[in-house]
Amino acid sequence: MTVDLSALTAPEIRAAILRGDLSAREVADGAFARIEACDDRVRAFNEVTRELAYASADRVDDMVRSGASPEELPPLAGVPVAFKDNMNLIGTRTTCSSRILANHESVYDCTAVARLIKAGGVPVGKLNMDEFAFGSSTENSAFGPTHNPWDLERVPGGSSGGSAAAVSAGMATITLGSDTGGSIRQPGAFCGVVAMKPTYGRVSRYGCVAFASSLDQIGPFSKSVEECALALNAICGKDPMDATSVDRPHEDFTRDLERGASGLRIGVVTDMLDMEGVAPEVKSATMAAAELFAALGAEVGEVELPSARYGLSAYYIIGPAEASSNLARFDGIRYGHRVADAKDVLDLYMRSRAEGFGPEAIRRIMLGTYALSAGYYDAYYGQAQKARTVIIRDFERAFADHDVLLTPTSPTTAFRIGEKSADPLAMYLSDVYTIPVNLAGNCAVSVPVGLGDDSELPVGIQLIGTHFAEGVVLRAARALERAVAFDVTPPLVRELQARA
Amino acid sequence: MMTKDRLLAVLERWEPVIGLEIHTELTSTRTKMFCGCPVAFGGEPNTRVCPVCLGLPGALPVPNAYAIEQTVLAGLATGCEIARRSLFHRKQYFYPDMPKDYQISQYDLPFCAGGEVTVEIAGEAASQRKEGGVDEERRVRLTDVGYNARIGITRIHLEEDTGKMVHVGGSEGRLAGATKSLVDFNRAGTPLIELVTEPDIRTPAEARAFAQKLRLIWLTLGISDCNMEEGSMRVDANVSLRRRGESEFGTKTEIKNMNSFKSLHDGLAYEIVRQAEVLESGGRVVQETRHFDAGAKRTSATRSKEEAHDYRYFPEPDMVPFEFDDEFIERVRARLPELPDARKMRFVEEWGLPPHDASVIASDLEMAEFFEAAVNIGGPERAKAVSNVMLNDLSAHLNARGIALSESRIVPSMVVELVELVEAATISSKQAKEVFADMAETGDSPAAIVEIKGMRQVSDTGAIEAVVTRILDENPNKVEEYRAGKTGLIGFFVGQVMREMGGQANPKVVNEVLARMLEG
């Protein structure tokens, strides 16, 4: 019998393996069966890693066979995991869904990836994304778009669209994405899964191809808050290879999950709800979530983040500025795409990069290069950093008397493929709620609360915590999850389940 | 006209304004600036590399705390202020030897700023300085042997070194005519400090003296091996000319590829004469980078046209800024060894060396350490005699062989022993030279050499009297002449006695005995 990942959580998988009801290999095969059944339509995976998966699965099965105790078996033993294709893993290509790295083979492991595998995760593949994480729809992939399992005509969000879609469709149990301005939370919301961006510095960035170094953070996707907490347990912590990772005492993020919302001070960010472009169904779902919290015994109040509206502008300076620098290394000299017939080194640079990068990457490199140019630095990068400081102050004020801030994750539900690709500015608006959190370095999780009244597509609520407040944010997320009791199974999976 | 004379003639009319940029690899750090790869010279290409120093996708830099401490040490040793808050910036430009296509460097907040180093210019080198400079009063203090010049240090910052390009198929590894280029990243990421001076230097000799002084300070601190041939210390110079008496700066050129102190001097000398010729023939100096060819002793404009680079500096987002408190700075200050200037003063004040001798010894770390060791063995009262042996016999020996002190067979105890033998009149100072040559050759102790060669000096008056009597008897006419007033003949008699005694007679005693017996 084929294992159905949509019907199992990570702790259930581990328990079944420990009992001997399932082997890790069978679970991995379950992932591969689902990938085979639907990834030709979803296109979440850039690469499927059977050999790596079986090697990890066999290690788990050997442990069980040799009588490992429940304490000895790692916390995510046998759990199928997969990684956004900007994270290095030896034995895979790390392409960033870009032509320039299409054949780039990893020679070292990303810290978060290695930690998730060390915690028992079974790596089943690498996931599609917007090229170099530039985008909110996964349409900017050199390998073609990923499709939303809730509606294959729609985008899964982005840039970690593959990571969200893979969990939603039951092709992996836990996936990792990276979030620079919403690239974990927004696809999480669009695909109806739990998706977290941890506090800046909580998770090592080592081995994740940088977009904007001061904003990037790796985080997990899962069907449930509990799995999100378990994944965070596995990947967090100081890494000597990342100078911006923070050394903090060990915490178990599952510890407070079931404590409920009672007593939590929750601030609904009202001034951002009234912005132009917010879908009524998203607004009403947000208000409903606030009311639920109140009903659960939380102190729900209103709060304003008056500067957050400048976040988008600041982000589209800082992000591209850092990206233009981080992407300079893709020059065709040491690795990656290189034109064959360069007449000199300048020609080699220019044509390799022009051929290797897609339009959005080129747009952002140009934006960022311009913003850092002599004579423009103060007006753009300098000013954006000032705006960033003001936004940080706004959050500090808000967190002085709130534990968790509540906003929609994105102003709309998943849009149609192609709907916004001709209008970058409309696309950028998709991240208006998530971007300020990256600028301030806070943590936030997107929780699916139901289907929109109009679109009948998943709506995500963003719960924001101050620095290193993942514990309280996950506790609130769990309370909301339990209260809404949303079934995260998308129609595509139901159809597959029905056929089986 | 000789180059030297042309330079001196030009310097009469024109005042050069020179600033130096000196890059030094911190070879004392075990590992590279932002990764764990070892710091070393040479080796199989691309064997000391990792994802970080190769700039692989996703790799991140982690700063080397020891390299930062060494930079602060360098700043404290050159009188700089240490920044309380500092950070790295990215300096962005594309070049194949730079793995990330940006260099992690520093921009407006270097670790160290605002220092000063004084250089002593003596002898012929001092003749390059001419009257008529507008800031000479501030800059220069005259001394018995020349002058001291104060050179301001603008800043010292820390950055990572690049890899190295090897061009294949062209001439002498240069880019021109090459069919392909290879890159070796072994050096990439080596910690590199860049010191920038104020435009306070006025002559090639001062530039050379400054670079030598800085090398001495760095060696004393032990932060680098300062090997100019291997490129662990690299000096670039900016130079412009202005008419004597003017304060406005002229247009400058930058000179690169000066791989020795001599090249630094000669490159500047050439460039000063060249600029003067351009200006005097009604032309204008073009702001450009020029390459020094040590063989041809000339500079030439680099082939690539000079572009106004926009490095798009911005704060390195992969690291957090550094905050230095007093405690840290004082902890580093406590590591400062005695610096060359202080050492020289001690040689003068405590050990009674003439200032010039003290300067010469203190300006060479090996010589200074050798000297200290010898004085510790022989006692301060022998300091002057030890320094004489070092500045004369030892220096001449090293120069003749073209070797470093550490490569010679002479050790401090040997010099002390030699001094003691002369002091005890066991050998004459003339014999001492012979003994020195012998010990330099064999590494034997002076006492052993004296013993083996039977070189003991005869001071026994009786023995000398016997010889003198015989010589006087053999030369009655000369004795007559002497007594008639031709006292210059004393030299003849001394020579005869010495020859008779195989050179081993104590000349002082011989003179005394001769004088006495000739008078009688």
C-alpha cells in the first residue's frame, strides 16, 4: 500500500516507523509516488533525489532494526523533506531556477539543510522558485512556473512556490524556503499551508544562495503548526559559518503550543488593512481571525504601523542593492553559464550574464546597481536605510504592549498564472504585509484560516512576533489553527485520494 | 647627465608631493580573513581554497578576530586613533581574480586613522631635500646627520587579498599576447592591511625611508613577514609636482609594481624627472596609473585606459558592525612590543651609543636583536665595542656575502668574546679583524681561533726589549738619524719589530719600549 503523505504528520510518520508499522523507505516511496502522480502538473520539483532519500531512509530503518529507543531515534526520523533550489546539498544541483546555474553541482551543504537531514529528514528533492528568489509567483523560473495545487491555473505564490506546493500536494512533509520579503509566508498563504519566517539570525543562512543578505532567512513549510515548530527546532541555532546567526539558549518550540491564546495580547494592524488593493474576502477573514482570538480569551486590540507603508519602497531599494552585489559572483569565470566564444573577459562577463539571467534578475540587478551608484547612494540606499530604522521603531512601539501582531499574509488569494507578470509593481504589492517584517528582522508565521468567500482559495493570516519570539507566535498560530480547523487538503489531492 | 644629478636638478625647481599606499598581508594569522583556509605563500594552485574564499553560491564570510586585533596593533604602533565603531564595506568591481566580484574592505570607518611616523634621513639621501617647500617647518627637524621628517598616516584598514592571475602564451606572464589566463585562488582572502599616508613625503629617499621604517615596525610587531618579493608587502605611490614655494597640488600619477625599496626610490625618481620634463616642455601631466619596470628603470602608462571607477561601496550586510571598548583597545595596547624609536633611544641613553650608530642598529630588527643579545652577555660597558664590530666587520661581511644576519655563522657570544680578547690585549685590533674573518668562515669561537693560530699578542716588555735591542743594533745609521731629530723613523722601527715578532707584539708596548730605548 502506498503511503499518503497528505494523511500523515511528521510525528505520526516517526511513530509509525518506530512501531515498525512503516519503514522510512516506504514513506519515501510514498513521496515519490505522489511526485509521479502529480508533479507533471504541479511542477514543484527541479530535481528528485531518490538516491539521497534512500540513503537517509535506510539509515533510519537500520536504527529501528537495531532496536533504537524512542529517545535515540531523531525527532524527524523518516520524514520526507525537500529544499528550495537555492540551498546547497552535496549530490544535487543548486540552480536557483536560473539558467546561469542550471548545471551547478553543490560541493558543500547548506547548514539548515544539513541540520534537517541530521534530525532524520529524508531529502526527496529540490524545489522550484522564482529565479534567485526574485518574485512572488514562481513564474520567474527558468524552468517554467509551478502550479497551485488548489487551482492549477493559479500561481502557488513565490518565490518559494515549489516549497509551498510540494507540502500542499503531499509530495513532501516538511520543506524549507527562504524569505526575503515574504517568499515563505505568501506562498504558504496561497497554498494553504503553515509557513514561517524566523527572526533574522535565528537560522543560519550559510549555503543558501543570497538574495539580500540583511533580509534573507530560511524557514519551514508544513501542513501543521506542530510540524513547523519541530522543523524550526531542527534548523535553528548559531552557526560558526554565519556571522549573523545568533547564539541563544536552546528552546523547544513545541513546548507552549497547546497553551492556547488566553492572555495573549494581540494587535490587529488596522491601518494596513485599509490599504488599496486588499481583497474584501481577505479583510473579512482577517477580522474573523481577530474575533476568534478574542473568543479564545486573547486580549485583542488595534495597533498602527504608520511607517510600514514605506516598507515596499525601502525594500525595493535595499533588496535589489544587496542582490546586485550578491549576484556579481555569477560571472562565468569559476562556475555557472559561460559563453563559449568570448573575445575577451569583458565580453565573457557581459554575454554570460545577459544569457544566464532572466528578465526579473536583470531588472533587479540594474535597480540595485543604480541605487548604489555614486551620487545616488544617499538619495536611495541611504534614505531606504533611514526608512528601515523608522519601521523598526514602529514595530518596537507596537510590541511594547502586544505579544503578537495580526495582518493578512497577502492582500489577495492566489492569482492566475500570467495575471500580474506584465506588471511588476502589481506583483510587488503582493508582499506589502510581509516586507516590513523582514526589514525589522522580526519573526512571523502564516497560518491558513480557510477559503476566501469569493475566490474559494486559501487565505493566510500573518502572526508577527518581536525578535526571537517564535515560541509565542507559534503558540498563537496553534490556537488559531485549532480554532479554524481548516482542512489543508487541496482538490488535486482529494482527486488523487479518490482515485486510489 | 646622470639620473641622480638630473633628479637633484629637478628637485631644485620642483617640489614633489608623494603619498604612499602600502598593502601588507597579515601573514601572522593562521587562517584567511573570512574562512578557515591556511595563510601561506605559493603551493599547488587552488589547494588552499574553500567555498568561502572561492565565492561559491551561498557561502558567507566570517571575520577573523585575530586579524582585526593585529590591525588594531598596527594602528597603535603608528600613533593612530582606534575607531570605537567600525565595519566592513563591499568594494565592487569585476575582475577574474576576485571570487565574489567585490572585495570586502573598509570605506569611511576604517579600524585605524590619524597616525604619524617619523623617518630619519641621513647622509647623501638628505641632499634630495631642497629649500623652498611651504610646509617644511611643520614637516622637518634638522639633525646632526641630516633631518627627521614627520609623515602623517591617514588610515589603516583591513581587507581581503585577491587571487592571482597567470597569463599563458604571452611574454613573461603578462596579459599582452596571452592566449589564456588561469587563476590561482590560494591567496584569495588573505588578510591584508592597507596603510595610506598623507601627502607628506617630498623626496624618493623619504618614501624609501618611510617604507623601510614601516616594514621595521610591522616586523617588530610580528604581524607580517613583509616579504616584498613574494608580495606580502606592496607599495604603490602617488606623486605630483609643484613649483617650489607653491602650495597647490599638481596632477598626480600612481606608480605600481615597485617590488623593492630600491624600485620604490628609483620609480619615484624616474617619475619625478619625467613629470618635470613634461611640465617644462609646456605639457600637462595626465592622471593615470603607471607601471614601473625595474629592469629598464622607467615607468610606463598601463595599457588599460584609466576609468573613473565607481566602486559602489556599501556596508557589508553579511556581518554586523564592530564595537571596540577601552578594555579591548588597552588589551591590544598591552601587546605592543618596544618599538624601533624607543629602542634606539634606549641604545643611546642607557648604553651610550652615538645616535647615528644606534639608528643604524635599531633600524634593522635582526641587528637590533643580535646587539641586545650581545650586550646582555657582555654587559653595557661593552655596548660601544660590540656595536663597532657589528657596524664594521659584521656589516661588511654580510654585504660581501649578500646574506642576512640569520644566515651567517656569527652569533652574539662570538662578538662579545672577540671584544673581550681585544680589551684584554690578548689580540690587537688588527688581529681582531683576522679573527673575525676566520670565525665568519668557520663558526669557531674567537678564543679557539686565537689558540689554533697562535695569535696571542705579546705584551711582555722583556721579550719586546730583546727584539728592540737587536733591531737597534742592526740599524745603527737609522738610530743616529733618529737621534739627530728624524723622529719619523719611529714607524720604521715599529714595523721592523712587528715583522720580527710575526705581528703578535702589542703595538702600544712596542712604541713605549722603542721610544725609551731610542732616547737612551
